[in-house]
Amino acid sequence: MRDTHARTGAPSVTHAPVRTSAPRRRAVVRRAAVASAVACALTAAFAPGVVAAPAPGGAPAEGKVLTHAAAATAKDEQQVRAYWTPERIAALNTQVKDVPPRSGKDGAPWEGATATTVGRLFFTDHGEDASCTATAVKSANGSTVVTAGHCLNATDLIGENNQWQTHVLYVPGYHDGKAPLGTFVVRWSVVNSVWLENDQIHARFDAHDQAFAVVGRNERGQTLQQATGAAQAIAYDAPGDRAAVQFGYPRAASDPAREGLPEYTGRELAYCQGTPWQYPGTPDHTEPAGMWGAACVMGGGASGGPRLGGFSAATGRGEVVGVNTQSAFMDAAGKVCQESAGSGCVRHLVGPQFTTALTKPLHDRAEQLN
């Protein structure tokens, strides 16, 4: 279950739909296929290049911290940089349209200071190029970012064939094809083992759709934190209903009037702000506790972007309390509704709230890697 990150096979561009709360894939996946997918996922989890360590605290962590070597050598890093040519990156931007600018608290372009800590995450997903969003966070190694789980490890579109993303490249402060702080190849991916069991059917996996990545140095020999000059703090177990700002590099907007504006084509950083609601899911597909998000029109590509509490526009700093992973529809009272219900039914961009039990072991592991 995920907010589609808008994959495309370069050089042509395909516009994948943004994930909604509707279980669009569930009906086509048979029990046998689910069992096969889970078996493949578990095999991949403990394949060479993956290190497992116990996650303390038990539920809701339910599993182990998995460490995957994405690009462990200097040669691997060179290959990733060579892969992401300017033309390949440009192919992941959707078309800018001649439409009047329009913005609001549910989505607008951002030009503030936080652009140094939020960046675009490029990767190849099951043979197709794609992008998400990630954030530099404080860490002992100065080289750690946080994102969504499906931005580092995902199944195919029918919930099978679990794979780690390849050619993973982080570009902090990305803007219109430019990498002002350099580029950083992801060397290590860190997720909870439960996420690798994700089958696109059961909502219980959504709480585990969070991950950390450890990057190498940029072309100038700088660590990520040296290049950005700062990193965001992480807050665990923070109340979900506090005012928040959410960032992302969306390649689409759920509002047709804003579709094609630069901030919804992958070229620019966008943001939403407001008071998050907790999304409980539908009666047939109940979400785990802790899926929060504000009203937001950011579409595919915004996955993995931070939800920041205590945010200061003057400094561009706050505390990452969660990440964007999927869309949900709720009314002004936070009651679940159908998208077709009319203007009173509002799209929210939700994702798991960070916890000591689930998130902290992932971060603790990531910040010790180099």
C-alpha cells in the first residue's frame, strides 16, 4: 500500500495514478499469490547484502531492523551517478502547462530555507525510473535521510515480486534539474522486516511504510550534513493532531486546476500546512493507529516527504514526526468519506507517525553506518 511515486521508463514518461484510500489492487490478488509474494519477500530480506538485527520493544515494531547494501563500493557509487544523466532525470518531470498560478494551505510552491534539508530521491523500481522525497535528519554519521519504506523497497503493482530499489540517488535542494549541494548515492537502506511482507492487500503494513537511508559523500567529498549545513530533528511519539507542514516533490496534483504548475511536475519543492487528522481507514480495510496527515493536493512523488511539527518558516527547521505515504479522504470533522461525495470531502496526504518502538531502532541502526 503506497502513494504511487509515479514511475516511468526513461526516456518516455508514463503518468501513474496517485494512490488513494481505495484498495484498487486487492481484488486481483489471490491468496496463493499473496503467499508467494511473502515468501519471496522473506527470501530477499535475508539474502546476501542484508543484515538483520532485533528491534527492541516488540509491538508495534514486530520484526527486525534490516540493512540492505544498496551501493557499498566506490565503483557502485560511480555507476549510480553515471546512470542518472540530466536527460534521464528530466524524463521524470511531467509537462508544465500554461495555467494560472494557484496555491493555498493544501499545496503551494516553497522557496524557504528548508530546501537545504529536503531533497528529491531518484531510483529504479522494477525496471522503471521513479522518484520520491527524502529529508536529511540529525545523525551520528551526518549522512542519514528519512523517507517512505516503499521508496527503498517495493512490490510490483499487484503486490508481488518484492525488490529493493536500485540506482538510488539523493539530491538535497533539487530545483528544476539543478543539484546545488551536489548528489549523494544511497549506500545503505534500512527498513523494518515487516515491510518486506507487504502484499498491497492488508492495511496493517502501512505503519511500517517508513525507512532510513545512509548516503555517501557528494562529488566535492562532503558528507550530507556538511553540504546542507543543517539537518532536521526527529520527534518520536509526538501528538498527531498538532499543526504540521508537509513537503514533497510531487509530479501531479489532485486538484485539476493546479495540474501542470511547476511545483506539481517534480521540478520544484511544494508544501502543505494545517492540522492533521488521523485516518482510520474504511470498515473493510481498517488502518493501523497513527496514520496522520493534513489536507493536501500533492500527488505521486511526494511520498517520503517529511511531516514537520514545530516548524519555523524563518529557520526552515522543525521536527520530523512522520512521512507522506498515501492519500485519504475525510471531511472537515475528520470523518472518512468518498471522493465522489463532493466539495466537503477533502483529500489528505497521510502517513505513519514516528514512534519510539518502530522508528527509533531504524534510525539508531542507520546513523551507525557509513
